[in-house]
Amino acid sequence: MPVIKNFAAPTSIAAGLHTLQVVGLAPNGSTRVLDLGVRVVEPASASSLAKTGVDLGSVLGGALLVLLAGLAETGLQRRRVVATA
């Protein structure tokens, strides 16, 4: 399974596949070398962010229509009661 870690890279590094080489010392003093394949990508612009949440315009518009329909029905019921009395 690949490990994904985001970090800033210098702008002088071109986007694409690269090799990151880590060199260090083992506890016994021998040299250890680790080569890691990495992918450098262009930074995401604000317009490419994922859209999350709910579009409240349509939800509130629908709720307003239901409310108005309920008020209209209540008004009609009151007129019928007055007319028959």
C-alpha cells in the first residue's frame, strides 16, 4: 500500500516522478541508503478544491415553498369554516 505524505518542495523541482535518496548511519556505524520513489505535483489552485457541504439555496427554497403552501392551505381552511357558519 502506498504511503501518501504532502510537503512543500522547492519550485525548482519539476513536476513528475523523482527519486528521493536518504543516507544515514546504522547503529553499527555502517552506511545505510534508502531510495524512495516520489511524485511531485503542481500545487492545487483554489478552484480545484473539492466542493463539500450542501447547497443551501435549493434546500431553503424548497422549505420556503412548503411553508407558503401550508400557510395558503391554513388560510383556505379558515375561509371555508367562516363561509359555512
